[in-house]
Amino acid sequence: MHFKIIKKDIKTRARVGEITLNGRKINTPIFMPVATSAAIKGLHNRDLVESSDPDILLANTYHLYLRPGDEIIKKSGGIHDFMSWDKNILTDSGGYQVYSLSANRKIEEEGVKFKSHIDGSYHFFSPEKAIQIQKNIGADIIMAFDECTPYPCKKDYARKSMNLTHRWLQRCINEFQKKSENPVRNQFLFPIVQGSVYSDLRSESAEFISSMDLPGNAIGGLSVGEPHDLMYEMCEIVCNKLPETKPRYLMGVGTPKNILENISLGVDMFDCVMPTRNARNGMLFTSEGKINIKNEKWKKDFSQIDPNGTTFVDTQYSKAYLRHLFSINENLGKQIATIHNLGFYSWIIKKTKEKILDGNFEKWKNIMVKKLDNKL
């Protein structure tokens, strides 16, 4: 894996870069669509490529472990063969999903015991097991096992949790460095900065993570309910500590506005279920603001979804038609909305790169973040 910076913005910390990963290029900044169970809900791979053509997807270790099982995926030749995806894939470690099961899990030094949301069966994830599962799945980038703290949480708990994440990281590295029989592919491990919303803890964690000298670094434990300004403050602190020469990945973020603001702070990689989940509920992102396509006001609106034509579906379907599909609960409506939102995220990332390269990012970003807040 290799990362190079192509252009830095003059007025912000935004940058355009390129990751070379197992012989394939990832142009940064990058948004990774979330293929939770090795699929973008409701989309064929060709629809995904036509709408947004992402260089990399994210898949979910917790969900794939439960169904169909990491051994099944390994027997298929790894997740790329399993889902017929020939570009890059990143898997998270399951830490966030275990965090979300707060009423059905127990965290100890050795790892986490949790109850499946599917059938109530009990399972155990240790740092070692999280790495073993991800090796079986065979993604290009895999994540260290961490504890994601809730918001709000007391500082003493945040510190204990951060230290636990650091100890778990060393165990992840030790397990990762063990040779595997018949490895699925060449993989790269990213650690995760924690520390809740406490600036000194975030700084300490970023320094510790940097000292591990792994190929890239992630920022976790944000976008869990804290105010956006606090998210940006923590992200700025961490980006000031993490090395410039390695990609920075902000996990689980977020809205288009969140992405633009964090790019300006120096983040390179993002993932979030928002564009796909919101699409299935009828909420669309456009260059002029957000649309709830279920609203009556769109019933006789025969204009394109986004008048600026940010995605390829805009020239095919009107707001009135898409509203009609949602009103009759036709699955095609959810599919079109998903394609649109992923296409919009791809568009805004593409425009970001263009603006960084031509030196006009900050001015354009400040205009866009105001528009993106509009409710149309």
C-alpha cells in the first residue's frame, strides 16, 4: 500500500491524494458506500458502478460473521469473489456494532461477549478473533478492534476505554503479523483513534496510534450523537497529530456537509449508511438542499430530481414520478433514490477534488455547506 499527496489546498488542510492498494488506485478524498452484508441494499453492482463508480466499498465484519459466516466467504475465495466486486474493499472490525448492542453485551479485558440481534445466540469477539475473521473475509483494508464510547460519557470512562482500545490494538497487531495458511489476499491494518470528546484524550490517542506506524489511521467514536461543532473540534485535534503522509479515515461520517467540513480539516476517507438508508425512506440529497420526496408538493413537479444534473438518474426520472413510486410502495422508488444519493455523494467528492486542484475549495465549500442545509 502506498499513499501520495497530489495537491494541498492553500487555505485549508484539504488535500487530493492517491492510494495504491493491491495494484488498484483509490483517489482521495473518497466516500465508501456501505455494503453491510456484501451488498448495497437494492442495487446490482452495475447500478453502483454506473451511478457512482466507487474505488472502494465498506463491508461489515459483525454482520458477515453472523451471516453467512466468515468461513463460507473464505471458501468462496474471499469477499471480492463472493460478491463479484473487483475493486477495493474495507471491513470494519465489529467494534461499532458491538457498541450499538449496549443492552446485550459485556466488555472485559479479554474481549466482548454479545448476543446476536438475529437469533439471540451468544458470541465472543476478542481482538485476535476480530482479526482472524477479517483475514477470512479477505478485504484489502481491515480495522483494529476497538471500543466505541457513547455520547455523552464521563471522562474517567472515556480514558479507561481509550486505554483498553490501545491495549487491544497491540493484540490486533500481534495477531495480524502471524502468518496465515492460504491467505485470501494481501491486507493492510488500520488502527483507530478514540477518546470521546475530550481534547487531551484525543491528542494522547492520536499520538499513540501514530507511534504504531501502520499504513493508514482511522478516527472513531464520532458521529455518535455529539454536536457537529464538537465533532469538527475533535477531528481537527486528531488530524494535527496524525502523520500527513498517511491516509486519514473518519469512520461513520456522515452528511455531505460533515464530509466537506472534515475534508477541510485534513480527512481523506469516509463511510456512512446515510445516503442509502435515507434514500429508502424518501430523503434525497441535492446540490440545492434536501428533499423529502414523499411530500405532497412534489406530486405535480415534473422537473429533474436535481436541476443541476448531479447524477445520471436525473435525466431519466422526475420528482413526480419518484413520489408516485414511494406512494405505492414500489421498490423501484427506493432503488432510484439510492442510486441518486450515491451518485450525489460521488458528485460532491468529485467537485471537491476539482476545487482543491484549481485552488477554489474554501470559497466553494462555504457556499455549498449553506445550500446543503436547505430543506426544499
